[in-house]
Amino acid sequence: MSIALDNEVDAAAARAAAVVRPSIWVRLIRQPSVAIGGAIMAVMILIGLLAPLLGTVSPTQIDPTTRNRKPGMEITVKADDGSTFKRTVIMGTDSLGRDVYSRVIYGARVSLIVGVTVATISIVVGVFIGLVSGYIRWLDGIVMRIMDGLMAIPGILLAIGLVSLFRAGLGTVIFAIVVPEIPRVVRLVRSVVLSIREEPYVEAAVSVGTPLPLILWRHILPNTVAPVIVQGTFICASAILAEATLSFLGIGIPTDTPTWGNIMAEGRQFFRVFPHNIWCPAIFLAVTVLAVNMLGDGLRDTLDPKMSKRV
């Protein structure tokens, strides 16, 4: 009796001394990739929001007298009243005399809008289709064959085909990128639903006559939140790259709207002599995509029970 009592006391003491696991927000902050990626994304968002204040001149202002200036050079600018003054071009100018720095700053707006919008639409539509397809057995085969057909076509080729059918613009580019991304979300959500729908609490809800929409909303949807959030970050990064690719090919957003892809496309003819026209937007593009991917990796490591680390 004394030995058993001592063991119970020791076990109780061990449980009392155990450190309580920090909350999800604390673990996210302590995750290095989340902290670094989130900080970089916060800076990029501020740059996009404050573009009118950070930009030195209008991104569409053309001045043939200052064309193809290298970063750090001084140029003479003529004011509206006829007077002239000198200013330093931080990232140089392009072949039309437009300030590359201002164009890159304003280009951050387009990239972030495309990335966030594509991720949001893909998740909303994909989650709805995945929930319905994964739970209703007879509908699953039909929906998944359609999703398999879309996934059989490379995403960028499907986007190019969709853009070519409609008038070029921001809305068209977003639609063209969303369509290839939806099947990936559908398959992810469907895989979660297939495992959850056999759980006892779901079967109990069915046995008491709970309506299907309520079952999906209350018992199944919460289990898809973590993987969908992680998938959304990767979709955002993929969408930013896809938009830059379409704009670089000249079939995305019109050239009168500054985007990182447009800036690189217009500077490729003079890349050997004036590489800053490509390197400046390319660095911003690479850093942004890297930050989003780091944020996604950190969210996956924190939210996934199999990969999360105790801190």
C-alpha cells in the first residue's frame, strides 16, 4: 500500500510540475520562420499601402531626357513652373525615363493584391467543393474527375489559355490563376473530410438527424482550418509568381500598370547594359515569395500536430 501510494504521489507531483504548453499564438511568435516571414510580409504590405508617400515621382511619368540612368545617378528634372532641380534616382530609370524605384514600390501593390485575392478565392471555393465532395459519396466521383482534369494541365499553361480568351486586366489575371489552384484545395479538404466523416461524433450527429449543412459547418469544417491556412500561404506565393510570369510574357496586366513582371519584361532588352531594370524588381519578387513560403513552413510546423515542436 505504501509503495502504491508513493507512486501515486510521485505521479501527481510530476503532473503538477509539468510545464504547461504555451498557447498557439506564443508558439507562432517563437517560430523563427513565422517571425521572419511575417516581419518581411508586414514590411511589404506597408510599402504597398504607403506607395504614394514612399514613391519619389509618378510611376508612369515619362521623361526621355533621363532614360536609362543607373542607380545612384543624379538627373535634372524640370518642374511644372519651368524651374529645374536635381535629384538622385535610387534604382535608376528605364528606357522611357520612368523612375524604377517608384515603379517597383507601386508594383508591390499589384503583387500583394493578386496573391491575397487568389488565395482567398481559392480557399473559399475549394473548401466548399471539398466539403461537399468528400461527404456526399455519389457526388465525389463526378467532382474529382473534373478536378483531376484541371490538374492534368500545367497551371501556368492553363492560366495563359484563360487569359488569352478574355481582355487583359487585373480581374482576368486573378481568375486565370484561381482556376488552377482550386483543385489543389479541393483535394486537400476532401482528404480531411474522408477521414473525419467516419469519426464517432460525426456518426452520432447523423444518427440524431442533424442537417447536413450543420454537420459540415460544426463538425467537419473546423478540422480543415489548419491545413487550409498553410495551403493558402503557398497559393499566395504561387499566385505572385504566376502574375509576374504572365506580365513578363506580355499577356497579363497591361503595361500602363506597373508590376514587377512588367518592369522586368521592359528591361530585358537592355539587360546586359542596364541590369538594374531586372534585378531591382526581381529582388523584391524573390524576397516576397521567400517570406510567404517561410510563413507557410512555420505555420505548418506549428499547426500540424505531427510536426509541431514543444517550446
